[in-house]
Amino acid sequence: MKIINTIKQIKILANDRLPVDVLRLWSKRIMFYAILFLLSLGISHYFVYMFGPSDYSMASARYMISALIQSEAAIMAIIVTLSLVAVEMASSSYSVRMIDLLKSYNPDFWILMIIYIASMSYSLFILKAIPDKSNEEINMHISFVYHTGIYSFVILFPYLFRTLKTLKPSTLLNMQATKLTAVNITTAISSDSTDPLEKDPIQPIIDIVSSSMLNHDFETTRNGLNIIGIRSKEIFSNTSLETTERKIIANYIFSRLARFGKFTLNHYDEDATFIVIRNLEYLWTKLEKTDSREAVLQAASSMEQIGVVAADVNQKNILSTVINYLYDIGQHGLDEEFDGETSRIINSIGSIGIACVGNRIEPWIIEDIIVYISRLGLRASENDKQCSVNQALDQFDALKLSMEFETTPEYRRLCVKIDKIMAAIKQE
């Protein structure tokens, strides 16, 4: 039994350290450079055979190999510099976490380093072994050094294109998305408090999306948020997750999206906020299939956070959307006879209402909130859901208290309306 558990732990660690996507990327790039080597070798060999000398001058060969080694060393230095500049640009534009990301997801750099070191080492060995007089064996080695030299120049072009592509936000997002797995999330949650965000698989994506939003790059912002939604959907679709683990992961993902939703509101980016809400709805419907109660709770918490901030910054469109969304979830909770979860939804709607009163939001929005709470409260009373009924009454009391010192006629009218609704709920 211990052996089986150990094997499982090794597999999990291997998947964490070497994701399948990374291994697949490395294998593709190695295969690409291997095929390119064979093509380069074949073409250069053809030209040497057709137009090259039948015999080499050893003095010229020494000069050629020496110059080739120096050229390859200079090119390798340029490659290192270019890679460091690319990493610096990515980290300064988005996040320093891009450094660790590019180490694993930039196999071209490491492959080129190995090729150049191997080529220079082989060339040095041949340079030292060149005799005073030529022979068939040394001519073959000199020809091969020439072939590797041609290859070392050819591979610069795909490396350059690959490096430029790596700097694109979409490429960085797709790289980081492969790390957004259930294993990495649980590892991040259980990580040491002294290093809380270094293992966070979502934070680098949020960094890229946040930077893109501030730079008014709406396309990257949308793609980044949608990537989180798609990868999270895959996690929630995993039926092998335990209930507790699924709850922890759900709380992690919903809270991160809600926090970014608040960030977009504070920067008055309504479009980005709507994308966040859409992804939250998308994930809620997915989580609902495996854990309906947890889905309701997570939706209530995340929507409440966004709604309260929307009230603070007077984003009426966002407020209306969030309130309608919470009401629909509350109706679903009553359909499923989730009394405790529905009461949490009512509490969230009421909290947003209090925030609206405190920020002097238009009365029609507060009236919508009152209507939604009353509908949920009346229906809960009809179905004998006492927890939800009590929560509705408590939220009405809180709303009345928040409007108590308001002298606006519309607010006074809403207080009277609340009294009538409370009386109707108590009579049910």
C-alpha cells in the first residue's frame, strides 16, 4: 500500500514539475531542429560534393575552423543577450513571474545552447587533431564541421521568429494557462505563507490581463479572462476530485475572478467587468452539475463583492446585471430547496442594496432590489423556508435603517413599500 501511495505521489510531482504540455512542446521543438539538421546536412553536403574541393589544405582548414568557432561563440553570446532582453521586456511589461514561465516554455533557447556548445566542442577537438597532411578521415571531419557551421547559422531564423512570437501576450497567456490545474491550485493554497504567490497559477494570468487592461488592450484582456474560464471549466469537469477539494478550488477561482472584477470597476472598465461576470456565470453553470450548493454559495459571494464595488463607483449597468443575476440564482436555490444557500443570496442582494443607499444610487435600482428580495421572501414563506424568510426580513430592516435619515421623497416611499412587503411576508 505504501509503495502504491509513493508511486502516486511521484506521478503527481512529475505532472506538477513537467506538465504534459511542456513535454509535448519540448518534443516538438527537438523534432523540428532534428529535421532541420538533416535537411541542412543534406543540402550542404550536396553543394560540397558538387562544388567543393576533393582535398583540403590543412592550413586553410585550421583557419576556417578557428573562425567558425569564434563566430559561433559570438552568435551564442548574442542569443543569450536576445533571450535576456526578451525576458526583461516580458517581465517589465507584465510580471516578474514571466521569468520562471519562459525558462520552461522556451525550449528553443536551451536547444540552441546545446547545439552551439556541442558544435564548438567538436570543432575544437577537430582543430586540435588536424595533421600537417590531409587524409580521407580528417577531410570527412572537416566537412562535418563545415556542415554544423552552416546549420548553426540556419537555426538562427526559427529561433528569432520563435522569440518574437513568445513576446506576444497571447503566447504568454497560453503558456501560463497550461499551469492552471487542480494540482497546482491545491499546491498554491497549501504553500508556505512566506512564498504565497510564487506558486499561484492564476496570478501571472491576472498580471498580464491587468497590464493589458491598463494599456487599453481589450483583446488581450478578453482572451486572458476567457482562458481562465476555459481552464477552470476543465477542472470542474474532473469527476475524480473529492468534494472538499472541489470546494477549495472553486473558492480559489471564484475569489480571484471577483477580485479582478473589483479591480476593473475601480478603473472604470465596464467592458472588462462584464467579461468577468460572464465567466463567473459560465463557471457557475459548470460547477452546478457537480455541486449545486457550492455553486450557489460561490456565485453569491463573488457577485456580492462586484455589486458592492459597482455601487461605490456608481456603475448602474453593472449593478442591474449583478442584481438580476443574483435573483435568478436565488430562484434556482428555491427550486432546489436550498434554504440556507438561498438565504445567502438574499443577504448578498441586501448588502448591495445597503451599499447603493450609502452611495445615493438612483432609487429605481434600490426599488428593484426590494422587489427581488420580496419575491424571494414571499416564495420562501410559501415553501416554508424559514431561514430565507428570516433573512429577507432582516435585510428589509437593514435597508429601512440605512434610509432612515434620507429626506428624499423617493426613499421615504421605498420605506413605506418595505413595511407593506414585510407585513405580507409575515402573514404567509
